[in-house]
Amino acid sequence: METRNNERTHTERGAGTLESERLEFAGGQGRIAVYPGSFDPVTCGHLDIIQRASRQFDTVIVAVLNNTSKNPLFSVEERRELLAEVTKDIPNVRIDSFRDLLVRFMRSQGARTIVRGIRSVTDFEYELQMASTNHQLDGEIETIFMMTNPKYSYLSSSIVKEIAKFQGSVKDLVPPVVQSALTTKFPGRPS
Ligand code: ADP
């Protein structure tokens, strides 16, 4: 009898706490994940992760890092526009940008899950360090990793820019709208 009472008290307290905590943190909008990155520009590898994450979470916020120490090809606004265009058919994806600490941005959005993609052991080492740092800064934030689609395991924004710079074809690497944007940045050689 005592055990049952204890169990019930524990369960009731536990359930109540979890529910109110969940609502407080998620702002009543369900499970929100943030997929942060440079996206300079968005590639088919990024898009694959966004599509898969959108099936696992109620809302996915793709957050462009406004990093003044990098020298990007596309401005934050251009990167956001390209992301918005390529995700326009996924209703639960939203595009945003941030320049603050990621964990602070997460709090402001009521999100507690970071989504990152892993392509290789090299990615893993860097990502482990980032995930541990963010967890250290805010113990309620979790990072989850999605393995790359093998089709895109070699693909990065840098590789795409390198190919486009020398007028190589990036047709299968980025969505068509990104391909056009790259052509504008790197006009073809005069004939
Ligand atoms: P960052 O500068 O933060 O690494 P990126 O735009 O390069 O920004 O990458 C954002 C995230 O997307 C990272 O977690 C990266 O590992 C992941 N990512 C990049 N390209 C791919 C790909 N081809 N397949 C899976 N994940 C990828």
C-alpha cells in the first residue's frame, strides 16, 4: 500500500513536471529542432538532412550562422533566401539566422535539440567537441546526429564552390536555384 502510494505520487509528480517543463520549453509548439550551419550555399546533402529531420520533429528551424570571422560567398540574406526556396514545400521547416551563442538562440526559440550531419570520422571529432561544448553551456540541450545519405558523403559547400568557380557542373550536387545563384557569382569565361 505504501509502495503504491509512493509510486502514484512519484508518477503524478513526474508526469506533471515533465508536461509543464515540455510546454514551457517548447512554448506549446511541440518538438522543435534547430539545424545550424553556414549553408554557404545549401547543398543536396543539407537538404537531405532537412527533409529527414522534418519527419522526426514538429518544427525544424534551419539557422544560418552569421559568422563575421568567415568570408562567405553568399550573404546571410542570400543564404536564407536560397534555403527558403529549396524548403518551400516542407511546411514544418522555418529559416532563421543567428549571431549569438547557439544555445542562447535555442532558448529564444523554445528548442532543445540540435541536429547536425555526419559525413566522416573527421566530422565526428569536430562535432563531438561542439556537442560537448553546447551541453556544457546548457545541460538541457541535446545534439542528435544524422548520418549522411551515402550519395552525398563527399559533398560540402566548399567543394561545390570550388567546382563552380572553375565552371564545372554542380547539377547533381545542389538544387537548381542554387545552381543559378552560383552561375551569377561565377559568370562563365568569355568565349
Ligand atoms: P558548419 O560551418 O557549421 O559546419 P555547414 O553548412 O558546412 O556548416 O554544415 C552544416 C551541417 O550540415 C554540419 O553538421 C555538417 O556536418 C552537415 N553537412 C554538410 N554537408 C553534408 C552532407 N553532404 N551530408 C550530411 N551532412 C552534411
